[in-house]
Amino acid sequence: MIKTRDRVVTILNEVIESDYAELNKLEISDDEKLRAITSESMVALIFVTTLEDEFSIEFNDDEIDIAFFNSIDYLAETVDGHLNQ
């Protein structure tokens, strides 16, 4: 079974490949990629909606803050919190 964290990273990379390909040219960590997409609001929005669709969840507006885009681990925990409700 694929861990939530791994699925989040896969989704992040797919969204970047599709909508922000120049970011893939940089050798940066997954956390840095996550932070970088906040500079492109449409990419960030696509990422959030893709997560919601993939996991069949809906984030509350107050959850989508700077911490949300700061750490893959934090984001995976947030997703897991929704899945365990």
C-alpha cells in the first residue's frame, strides 16, 4: 500500500510536470518544490484540488495556509487527518 506521503509527492511532481515544468529543471527537495509552487497561484490551486480529488477529501479554507505549503510531512498528516475522520 502506498503511503499518503508518497502519494502527495507523486501528485506534486505530476502537477509540476504538467503546469510548472521549469521547476523540474532545478535540483531541489520535495519540500522546496512544495514551497516554490506558492509563487504560481494557479499551480498551487491545481495542486490543492488534485489532492482533494485524489483522496476524496475537502480542505477547510483555514487549513490552506503557509504551513500547508511548507512541509510534505505536515501536508501528508493533514491529508491523513481527513482520511481518518
